[in-house]
Amino acid sequence: MPISLDPQMMRAIIMDHYEKPRNKRTPHDDRYQMMHIDSPNCIDDINVFLLEENGVISDCAFDGIACTISTASTDIMTELVIGKNVQDALYIIEQYQKMIHEQPFDDTVLDEAIVFINTHRQAARIKCATIGWDALKELLDHDHKHEK
Amino acid sequence: MKKIDPYLIRDDFPMFKNKVMMQGKPLIFLDNASTTFKPYAVEKAVNAYLQYETANSHRGDYDLCYNVDVKIDEARATLAKFINAEKREIVFTSGTSMSINLIAYGYGTKYLTKDDEILITQAEHASNVLPWFKVGEMTGCKINYIPLNEDGKLVPENLRKVISKKTKIIAVAHVTNVLGFIVDIKEITKIAHQYGAIVVCDGAQSVPHMPTDVKDLDVDFLSFSGHKMVGPTGIGVLYGKYGLLEKTAPFMTGGGMNAKFDMCGDVTYLQPPSKFEAGTQNIEGIYGLKAATDYLMSLGMENIRRYEDELRTYAIEKLKKNERVILYNEKAESGIITFNIKGVFAQDEATYLNSQGIACRSGQHCAKVLLDYLGEVATVRASLYFYNTKEDIDAFVSALEKGGDFLDAYFA
């Protein structure tokens, strides 16, 4: 997806994921790992769920209280990582974090997540745009360490 | 009676004189319940200590030290006058949180037992809730809630319904930080004393904005913070009736608070307020707080209250014309305005306001209150002070009217 995406479209993508999140739900299944994450500086308070089978993310979801930015960014993340193996998912998360922090990044793997490229303009919202991603990274890292 | 002229007042404040911008726009500061700007007079007082008068207190062997002791004593006298207390009833702390913790640990854990009860409300700030939970944990006493009325306000008749002989402490804010209602503390205190309970009043949101007379209110303890009343951060006050301060154990021990001690462990503490001021105090903070207090008294607290009331009425009238604005505390009497924009998450609205150079605060504040009384998980809070102008309100109201799409903040 090109970075020259126009603001109207970026806006539409964020609102679409906020109003109709694809993976905002709590799976009632013991096989899922869960990470609770919140921030003392904002309202976001969510759980991120991960189902990993044979090194592949077969499902990812989230639930809780979240603003537009955190809902849309986390929802887009779940769509991006479902079906990917752990290494690829970690790579996507790394590229997203780089984008948010204004470092060079690989835009070929971020797809719709590119809409958050301007987050630095509202620095107070960086946490909102990364909260779900941080939680998933933690889950995947934790998992990875266990395997070693 | 003198009338507040915010345009003249702004010349006293570097944050206005320096034309501070936010997001490339002139800053409109409507987060005064959180903290406040400091006048030049405060800066000057702090600098005087740092540049010409640096020395420790209580070490009066040379002139500089003696001068610091004199200045601290003057500051205590100024603060005492400000709330109509006695000088020896003014304890310097780091702020409201420390003041409340001092009472919770020094009085609460010392005197309460498992059969006792502490009453608070669901509208209290965390700093007036969590220290009492600690007292509960440590003594086994119960923490119970005085029910709020349908507006989310604490009214004395609701205290009458729940108070009993078991009630030992009532810890409530004079003005609540989310909904901004002014509580009838005088009546609360009267009822409390009939049952032998003491009232620990959180004055963080009231003392900076209205006249406070501890003798008239008859509160037993009162806490407030310097930085919410144009003073420096990290300095505040605990007022306590002298007899109660004598009964309260020191929260911290160390230098400056003991009269003598020996190797056998026999220790004699100084009398209040020194008993509670262990270690070197925030001396420049005390200088700054005195200057802030002098500044507020020169304006007059009743003038400040009236001006904020006028400004609030002006804001509410304008906000009510915007159909997208949901007001949660129209009836409140303080400068706190709590609202949401229909269909917009509170934090997103605050981000939009930031993009317009307007500082407001979004928050869950206290989830329980909001859910029970407002039916909302989060709200936006605009809070006024005497240096805000009608133009500030106009810009705020107009931003809310235009602010159809908060995501503009992302793409502008």
C-alpha cells in the first residue's frame, strides 16, 4: 500500500475498524494465551488473545475498553498476523514500531497499518497506536523464550 | 469589591507573556484542575532562595540559615492566614497525596481497629481512596461509601443515613475532581462530630478556587497542593487541629523532627508541625508557595470564586447550544466542566482539542462514578481558573462546534 494514501481514505480505514472491528471479542477457549495491557496515561484497558499452533498464529483477537486509535490499530494488527508464522509476525510488529517512531521501515508488510504513519504528530497518542502491538509482541516473545 | 481582569492578570504569568504555542496555535489552557501556571512573583521567590538565600533551615549558626528559618516561619504564617488556621497547625508536605497519607498512616493506622469504619464516597480522587484502603488492610477496619445523590453529589442527608458510632473517619473532597460539586463540608462536619468521627477534607480542588475558613468549616484535617494554586510542584499543606496533630504519629522520622535521642533508643520528638517535617524540606517550594498564596490573597479568593462562576455560566450557556455536547455536571458550582461529544471517544476529542491548541483532560477519572452516575466509561474535563478569558471559552466552544472529525488531528 503506497504511503501517498490520501487522508480521506486513511480516515475511512480507521473509522471502519473502530466501528466494525473484525476481531474484537473474547475467545472462551483454554488454548488461547492472553495478555492484559493498560496505560496509566490513557483510558485504554484491553486483553489481547493469541492462539498459536505449530508456530503459526491461527487466531488473534482483543477485547476491552479502547479509543478509536487503539481499537483500529489493534484490530488491523490482528488481521495482519493471523495466518503468519511467529517470525513473520514479529517482523511486522518491528516494522510498525519503526514507522510509529519515525524510523526507516519496510512498508511492504504493513498494509492498512500504514494509516497510523502520522501518529507522531499527536505524540500523546503513540501509546494508543501501539498498545495492542506491545501486548502481542510480549506474548510472542514469551512464547519464543519458552521454546528455547 | 475588586473585579478580576484576566487580561491584566495574564501579564503576571510567563506562560502567557512568552506566548507559548501548542500544535502551532496559541495555547488555551483549560486543564487547571490538573495544575496551574505560575506568576512571576512565584518564580522570583524561588529564585531568591536559589540565587541569594541558599542555606538549610534549623541550622541557625550563621545569618543565612537564620534568614531561611525566618522565611519558613513567615510562609507558615501566610498559609495559616489564608485558611484561617493557627501557624502551628500548618504542616508542609509534598502535596495533597502526602498530606492524606500522613493522616492515614499517622492517625488511621494508630487509632482504628477492626470494629471501626471509614466513610468515603465513590467520587473521591484516588489519593483520597487508596490510603484508606491501606488503613483497612493494616487495621481490619471497614471502608464504606456514603451514597451520592442522583447527580453524583455528596449531600449531608445521605451521610445521616449511613453514619454510626462505628464511623471514626470521614474522608471527602470539598470539591470533587470529576464532577466539580461543592460539598457542604460544614454540615458534614457537624454530623460527623455528633457521632465522634473526624473529617479529613481533601481541599485540592477547593482551596485554590474559593475562600477556605477551617474554623468555620470545623474540619479536623485539610489537605491541599501548591501547584494547583499557582505555586510550585512538590509542595503542599496539611492543616490539622492542633490537638489532633499532637495525637498523630509522624509519617516519617529523621532529622529536623526529633528533640533528642540516645543510643538506648529513647527518642523525643519535636512538637507539631516540626514533628512531621523530617529531613530537609522543599525550601524553595515553601518560598514559592508563600508567594503564590500572597498573590491569590491580593486578588481575593471571593473575587476568584465569583469570576470563575461567571466564566463557567458563560461557558455552559454556549455549550448548551451545541447539540452534540453532552454535559454531565451542568449544576456544579466550580470551574470544572465535564462533557463528551456524541459518538466520539473522550480521548479522541481531547486529541482533537490538542490539535487546536486547547489543553483539556480526558479520563476515566474514576470508572465507578462515571458508570454509576453518568453511564459513560470516559469523559473530557475542561477546568477554569481566574486567568482564563471569555475568548478562551469562545475558542473552546467554537472548536467543539467545528470539530466534526477528531481524526483531523491525525491528518491535518
